[in-house]
Amino acid sequence: MDFLAHVGVGFLLVILGLIVFALTTRFSERKLIKEGNLAVALKLWGKAIGLAIVIYTVWAGSVSLLDAFIWGLIGIAAQVLAYLVIELILTPNVSLAKKVEEGNVAIGFSLFSAAIVVGIIVAASLTY
């Protein structure tokens, strides 16, 4: 039963994280992915992998499901903030969102990779 509770809460946290990320996006990722936009798919699933890395780390170091849930929320918040810093502050003269919406696969893959890097750094930071 504990296994199922952890799996369920883990998926809930990943979905919650993707919803928070979606709120920071001006376009419908689902719609563009259905239309075949690979750049958007890469960006979205990079975020999901980064979130899963954070959840994995939290689960490995937590003493209870509540503890894991709380640290999972903290990890999601840290990941969203770090990703926004990368996307908005480090590239102020380029609209990465617009490039991805247009289907620029190089930008989509770069954001895919950045999301995984952010996930690993946030996860490592949660193990202090």
C-alpha cells in the first residue's frame, strides 16, 4: 500500500509541476504537440524528466510520505524558478517561447537539456 501511495503522490507532483510550468507558457503545449511541434514536445518532456529526477531524489531521502510531498513541492518551486531564470533572464533578447512555438527544434532541445540540468541541480541541492 505504501508503494502505491508513493507512486500516486509522485505522479501527482509531476502533474502539478507540469501544470505550474504550463501557467508560465503563453501557448497551448498540448495543442502544438498534437499538431506535431517537436520543439514544444522536447521542451515539455525535458521539464517532466527534470521533475521526475527531483521526485526521485526526494523519495530517496524522505522519512515519510508527508515529508516527501512537502520536499517535492519545494523542489518543484525551485525548479520552476530556476528554469524561468534560464529562459527569461539569461536570454533577454531572444523569445525562446516564440522560437519553440515556431518549431525551432534546436531551441526546443536546448530547453529540454536545460530542464534536465536544472532538475539534477535542484535534486542534488535537496540532498544536502
